[in-house]
Amino acid sequence: MGSLSITHWMIVLAIVALVFGTKKIRNLGSDLGGAIKDFKEGMQESGPVATETAAQPIPADAKVDAQPRRSATQQ
């Protein structure tokens, strides 16, 4: 009862093909491939930008406001 054999996977694949149809499965595969491709391209584009912003030092005289801002109803 542990793992599924190849015949079990073939039956599952046949049922999925009958329920969804091969055209929808093919479209799903191409959409997934396109999404992965776009993600990889986005990661390559954002790589140099992230390193440029991380390399910029924070000015030593930067003033940080430690008091929380209050709305008009809290005053």
C-alpha cells in the first residue's frame, strides 16, 4: 500500500486526460512554462538593482523619528 506503481500513475493520467481534455492540459503546461520563463527573466533583471541599492551607505547624520505619529483622534 506504500508507493504507487507505474500502472497506478497511468490510470490517474488517463482519468485526468478524460476529465480535463488534452488541449487544456497542453495549455496549462505552456502557461506554466511561460510563467517560469518570465520569473527567471525578472530575477535576472532585478539582480543588479538589488546589489546597487544594498551597496549605498546610509548617511551618519540621518535623523530617525522615534516618536510614533498620532492621528487627529489620538491627540
